[in-house]
Amino acid sequence: MTDSTSHKLPAGFQTAGITCGIKESGKPDLSIFVSDQPAVSVGVFTQNLVCGAPVTVSKERVGRASSRAVVINSGNANACTGERGIKDAKAMTAKLADGLNCDAEDVLVCSTGIIGHLLPMEKILSGVESIVPHQGGESSHLQAAAEAIMTTDTFAKISSREVTVNGKLIRITGVCKGAAMIAPNMATMLSVIMTDAELSIEQADRLLRHAVNRSFNCVSVEGHTSTSDTVLLLANGAAKMGPVDDTVLGEFGAALDQVSEELSQMIIRDAEGADHFVTIDVTGLDSYEDAYKIAKAVAEGPLVKTAITGNDPNWGRIVSAAGYAGVPFDPLAVTLHLNQTLLYEQGQPVNYEEEAVSKSMQSGEVHIELKCGDGPENVRFWTCDLTQEYVRLNSEYTT
Amino acid sequence: MTDSTSHKLPAGFQTAGITCGIKESGKPDLSIFVSDQPAVSVGVFTQNLVCGAPVTVSKERVGRASSRAVVINSGNANACTGERGIKDAKAMTAKLADGLNCDAEDVLVCSTGIIGHLLPMEKILSGVESIVPHQGGESSHLQAAAEAIMTTDTFAKISSREVTVNGKLIRITGVCKGAAMIAPNMATMLSVIMTDAELSIEQADRLLRHAVNRSFNCVSVEGHTSTSDTVLLLANGAAKMGPVDDTVLGEFGAALDQVSEELSQMIIRDAEGADHFVTIDVTGLDSYEDAYKIAKAVAEGPLVKTAITGNDPNWGRIVSAAGYAGVPFDPLAVTLHLNQTLLYEQGQPVNYEEEAVSKSMQSGEVHIELKCGDGPENVRFWTCDLTQEYVRLNSEYTT
């Protein structure tokens, strides 16, 4: 899915990934993402009330121009761990700050993995100490960092783009992890996006929110918003493009949107036990919120998902899911295409080649186009099917 | 589950159930519920925008004191069938009205089964004609009517209570069907409740809404609100208790609540592919709506359901589902019991006998008690687990 040699780090960034011993498997479980110079940091976090300690700590530390690094461990989410969890998360950042000779407040932190267990701090602190010399700016360092944030992921997720702003080459490079408990508002999903662009805090924040709203917040595996989700953007200005006003940031913003979209789609492609990748276009609503609600209801409907599992072009379950989304629309204005075939028009099913549509679904790619009226607002949403393998994976005794 | 001989019809009601030929299996597929004298009728209907034709017709005909009957067919939902569907639903009622010598407007209609197909009207109209002589007031007639509304149900669902009002014996007898696409707001679920009490339209409506809100709207298999759901209450006054004011209706209301609760629980016990019956008590909220939202999020969380499938007392998935319900509460005030064992207190897991709790879940009965604060409002909700069998059943090619 990702060719590690094709992704370069932006200027002035180094990363590393190592094994510090949290995972019993011995797989990599500790990463750092470091800017050589102070960077603007912004973040978008889980909206789950029950959030992990690192979310609480990092939330307080984004939105500044002096950030230097992100430290991430996998294997343990440091969530539901009370005051001790907060202390541990801060200790991780203080340890890395020592190694980088910066302030602990300028280090961000994320954790992902099992919840309700205290972090093995001895392993983590000695890991953070030993990871610093491993950092570097090569593709191999990026690959190592992307691998060490994985939990049930089956491949490392990296995306990058290059654009020119003010005559300077700007790079945007992001990594993410996530393969289950994925829902809008970012369930067990972590992403770090780095750029050497020079951005104000306000610009970075606005561009990240725009990108996340149309990418990470538009993917859902099963609708479970986890306790730890975080997307961070670090912009260090190392490309020396100088400060710019918004008028020249259009191409940069589009590239950031693409990196976010590519990363979030990789999560769906890697969804636990999934056989189908589903793109849902909902069009013709009066508001974006309404279109989003309908897309989410269709994406998360177990009866829609299981129909897709069975390569069944079941228009009834799709139209009915739209109907219970809690959004007003005229049922007689609904038109539905599935893999480019018209199934439903003006409130009624039409005749179509059922077998041909079912066969097209066997490719594993499903495109649902649901037109609910003539309004100007649309949304694109991604999800996967619901398989017996998903149930098997998630019903095995895990506590 | 139900002993047909133990349920009597209220005075002045007759029912029947026959095979008219809609189902290829040859199983019963046509029922009538008839009051010998004009009855008060009230109803609660699906909130899905895409609703079946019978819902549209019956909605216009409840809330009157002259209702005489309900006709129900299974095997075809008459939904997504346009203007023709409305015409067909009305023709069903007109045919029964002929047989009963009443006005078509005084006959209500429901249909359940596949959607998007026109009703086989020839079979249905000849069935309606021939069913009339089959009606009777015996338990066997009730059983036949309850069986003929079944779709994927594995048993007929009947509940009854007797109470005394104004010195008269009053009977409440209800039937329902539903085993999939069950969600709050009544997904593919039909119920007819008959009573010989004398009620005003306003009293009947208020009592039915109270009962439905705490029963049928508190069960969820997978969160899919279908196009056809309907609960109807017919009150014909045949017990001759005379009109009463609300002060003497407390016991009657409680009995109606019990009938509704018992019927709705039967749906969960008969849920497609389910191995566990789950009762969720959410307590300590400031409003009923907040408690309801949390209970629904927990009940419909696929990760909660699959944990229960695996007999896994996974407190993390339960607490986390509460956290994303969109309701404000203090995570540090959360206490969770599962099958009477304390798992989680003040924002953190506690030590408990994991194996003993898991073993208790193997009984198939799971009781989740989630206390979210010290507020006065509580809700009780019922659901089932999510099994590989559920996925298999719902992913088989059905279009």
C-alpha cells in the first residue's frame, strides 16, 4: 500500500521508531517525530468524554509556535488511568524534552492500545532515552516511526505531497494508525502530519480542521469513537517560504486535504475483517450537516454493511437507513446508484440487472450514490462491510 | 415462550389467522383483529421518512372512537410502492369492511415483509374475504392471528394481563412480531394490543405512548428503524366499566406497560442470531433523554455487542460507548456493574474476578448497570449481542 522509499520527510524533521518492550510480541512500540526548530502545532482530538491521559495533556499543549516533538507509544493507551495516567504522560514528555534539550511543554504525547492499565513506565522512560540517537530524516526513519505506532494495523500508513508556495518547495508528510474502533470524531486513530511550510497558528488550525472534517471524520468502521484519537499537525517553516497570507495557501490546503484523505482511506482499507471498501456520496441536501448525518447512518447501518458483505445490491436497506437519519427530505426525490447502476428513482425501485450489479460488488469496491433532492450540499464518506470475521476478531476474549 | 392456552382475548374481540398465499413457504400470512363494537383506536408509528403505504393509511385513521378492525399481512411490507401501494392498502381495508359491514375508514392496516414489491392483490383480497368466517374469541384464534403476522420470528409473541377497574374485570391482550431490524422508534415491528376497557381517545393515546416509550422504544437489535413499524391499541369498552377519570387508571396503565414490556422483550429474545439477552440500566442522569442516549449508545455499540458475544466483561468498551453518546457527564463519577459485579469506579477499573463474571455471562443473561452521576433520571433498555450468525443471516443474498 505504501512504498516507504517514495515518502520524504519535510525539511527540518527527524523521526525514529524502536521497540521498548510494551508489546509482548516484541514489535516496535515507541516513536518520536521531532522538528529541529520550534514548530507551530495544532491538533484535533477525540470527542469522547472518557479520554486518555495523553489527550488531556496534548490538548493543553497545542496551539503554540514553540513545539518540538511528538512521542507516541503503542500497546497501551494510558486511558482510564486516573491522575497517575496524567503524571505518566507528562513524564514521557519530560524525558524526551531532556534528550532534545527543550521544555517538556513543547513535547506532545499520544498513546494507543489497551485501556485501563498503567503504562510500564520503566520500559517507556528507558525507551525514550534510547530512541533519541536513532532519529534521522531518511525514508527508513519515517517507515520505522510509522510502524511503531501500529496496533492491529497490517501495514504502515504514510502519505505525502509536495507543493510550491512562494517559489519554495513545501513538503507535507503524514503517518497514521487505526484499523478498528474507527468512527467519525476519530476512534482509536492517531495521525501526525509534518510540514516545512511556515504557517500562523490560526492558519494551521483552520487548514487542519478543514482537512480532518472531510477525511478522518468521514470514515467509519463501526461507529465507535475511541478514547485516544488525535490528529496533530506540526509546521516548522524550515522551507523558508516566509509568512504568507491565505490567498497563496489554496494549493497547500488542497495537498493537506489529500494527505488526510489518503491516510484516512488507508484505515478503511485496513479495517479489521473487512472485505469491501465503500465510498458513499450523499448529494442534494440543503446543509452539509444533513448530508453528513445521512451518509453516517448509511455507513454505520449493520443491515447495509451485511448486505454489502453478501454482494447484495439491497437498495431497500440503504434508502431505509437514509430515512431514519433524522434529516428531513422528500422520499419521492430519492435517487440511488450503486456502482453506477440506477436502482431506485422517485421513491420506487427500478428494473436493473441484479446479477451484474452483484458481480461488480465482488471486486471489493462499492460506490453508493444517494441523491436526496436538489440542494447544494454534498458529502463523501468511506466505510467497510461487516463480516463474520469482524465479529470473530472482536468477540474473542480480550479483557 | 408463550403458552397459547393461557392468553384470553378481551370481551368483544375476535381474531383469525390464515394462509392466503403471499409466502412461498405456505405459512400463515394474513390476520384480522376485530372488535364486535366500535372501539377507540390509537397508534404509534415508525419515524422513518421512507414509510410503508399501510403506515400512511393507518396514521390517518387512528385517534377515532369508531374503529372496528385491523388487517395485517406478512410476507410483503407494501413499502416503497408509490401511489399504487396506498391504493392497495386501502383496498385491503375496504374488502374487510365489506365483510364486517362497516366503513373502510374504520379498518386499520399493517404489512410486513420484503419491501419494494407490489402486494399480490388477488391473493390478498380473496384471503380477506375468506378470513372473516374464521374469526373467533378463543385462545386458538389468538394464536393463529399471532402466527400469521410472523416473518423471521421463531415463535408467536402474545402477552396479556387482567386488572380490575370500577369493579369490572378488564383484560389487555397484545400480540407482536419482530426479530430483526429492531431499533428504538420501532423497526420492522408490529403490535396490536386489545382491551375491553372504556377509554377516551386522549386517555388511550397517552397510556399507549407511555407504554411504548418504555418498552418498544427501549429495545434495539441493530439500530435500524424500519419503514413499517406500528403499535396499535384498540379499546372497545365491552367490559362495561363505564367512563373513568385518570385517577383510577393507574393499575390499568401499569398493566398496559407490562404487556408492552413483555412483548418487546420477546422480540429481543427472538433476535436473529443472538446468543445473549442484555438488560441495560443507566442511572443518575439529569434528564431521561440523556439517560436514553447513553443506553442506546451502549446497546448499539458493535464493540460492546461483540464483547458480550465472547462473554468478555469488557468494561472499557461499555464506558467508552457511554463517553461518545453525546451527553455531558463526569467520567470520574461513573460506576459500572456487570451481572452484579463492580468492574469500574470513579473513572478507573477495579480488581474483580474476571473469570467468574465471564462465566456468569455464559448463562446468556447479561445485566449492565451504569451509574453516571447522582441525577434523578434512569432508563432501562434491552438489546442482544452481535454474532457471526447474525452476519451470516443478514449477508445472504436477499434482494
